[in-house]
Amino acid sequence: MESERALNPLESILHGRVFPENGYLIFCDINCDSSNLKNIFKGCMPALMTPCNEDLSPNFDLLVQKAEELINYGMSAVVYCGSMGDWPLLSEEQRQQGVVALVDAGVPVIVGTGAQNTQNAVSHAAHAKSCGARGLMIIPRVLSRGTSPLAQKSHLSAVLEAGVDLPSVIYNSPYYGFETKAELFFELRKDHPNLVGFKEFGGAQALSYAAEHITSGDEQLALLVGVDTQVCHGMLRCGAIGLITGIGNVLPQPVLKLFELCQMALNGDAQAKSYANQLDDALMVYYKYLLFLRGESEYEFHFNAFDELSPSQKSFAENHLKLFERWWDGWEGKNI
């Protein structure tokens, strides 16, 4: 019988054989069976940003380095390439090159399928399946016929089909000009059992709708919070089991602590609930520039130079980061 291949340190963490030194738990069971496909979507998953070299080319070595760093903190997987990763600014080949780099490094990757046409989205789903990605985050069709329910059903169905059996969630956002409602979700799930979840980027009302009408009636379905400012509402009121985070790229420890506090609150810990709400209120935005402020100079550049923040925005972001860091340093909630 063939002997078992030795796991590298990152793979060992992901298989639950060791724990990160910082003490945060790994929430994802990579060896989940087919009856529980939603497991890949448990826990905290940063939506990676694509680092940019000074010559405006993607820096995939740094992408992998950041992903490994975040997994070692305790993140359960990463998402690439979503809007946080600047998918509209990359070629299809560059996006897939980034996915391969992450998979080859042993990082569990959920692949974003955003595209201006269905053919490209299908290509990303098929590539994700072929190279060993763990799941799909399926973005509705944008621009052309984006408001047509029939066109969206055809688009989403084609992407799910291309992913074969990859666990998949639909990314719902009112900012895309189309919202996936319960009727369409369950029509798709009839033919595609690998559709196991719903990522909601809207506010509290949208999360409540998703919980009430889509994810609460079937234990095989996962609700994911897709916006950093609604973690407490999504987890405590709507039963979300996962968080796709932007600010987690910059502040992984506070985000993981927020997730942990929400889990404690769900088990009846009233103090943890209070702390979770305090932390939820304190977190902020302006992700890429915050990395630069925290000493990661490689995140200074943008694929479009004119995407740089204005001087006023930079000052605003820096002031908020300093305020949070002072608050975090003295906050007793991080020690429970």
C-alpha cells in the first residue's frame, strides 16, 4: 500500500494536526465529506488583494506570502480573485496564475468568478476545479443583461455546472444591479447540489432576508457575512457560519477575535456578546492603504495610478487606524 505523503507545515495546520502559535482555532475541516460541502465556508476567509509591482504587474509571490501569513494566524481559507483582488483590472490569465500560485503553496482557495461575460466566468470555474481550488464564490452577470432574471439564471447555472462538484456560494450584492432571491436560489440548487451557500454583501436587512428565506431551513446551507460592518448581526441574528473579510487582511487578530466572541455569544456568553458588539463597532475600512501604513510598503502601488487615495482620504484612514490601534491595545475584551 502506498504510504501517506508527508504534509508541509501549512497543510498540517489546515488538516487540524497542529494549531497556530497565536492560539486561534482553525474552523475549516478540509476533509469534509460530500454530505457536508458547506464546511469549506466555515470561519474567517480574507478576500485577498492583488499586490502590484511598481511596473504595474501583479506580484504573485507577495500574494502567496500574505495568504500563508493569514492562514497561519488562523484564517480558514482565502478568497481570490474577487473585487478586493481587483479582478476587473487583471487579465483572465493573470487571475488564474494567482489561483495556481496559491493552490501550489497549499493554501485553500475559494475562487471568485466575476466576469463581464458568462464564458469567462465558466473558464474560471473550470480552471478552479482542474487546479485544486476548494470552492467557488459565484458573482452574478454584470453589465450586459445584468437585470434579467433569466439571463442571471443561465449565467449562474453555467458557472455551477463548470465547477462540477466544487462547493459554491452565490455572492449577492445590490451594488451589482441584481439581487438573487430565494426562488432563483432554490431553482438553481435543484440541479446543482454543489450550491451550498449564500454570501450577502448587503446590509442588515439583506442578511435577515437571506437567513429567513434561504439558509435557515436546511442545515446543509451556509450563510456568509460579506461585509465587515455586519458581523455581529450576521452571526448572532442570522446564523452565519462564515465571514468573508476585507479588513482581515490588515487586522487579522481583531477579526478572528470578533468571530470567536460571536461564537461564544451564541453559546450564551453575555459578556462575549457585549465585547463582540464593541469590536464590531470599532473596525474600519480603507484596506489597501492601511497595509501600507502598517509597514507593508509593497501595497503602495495600484494597477491604475489614479486609484490612489486623496491626501484627505489618506489622513482620514491614518487617523482611524491610529485610533483603533490605541483602543485595541487597551481593550480588555481581546484577552477573554
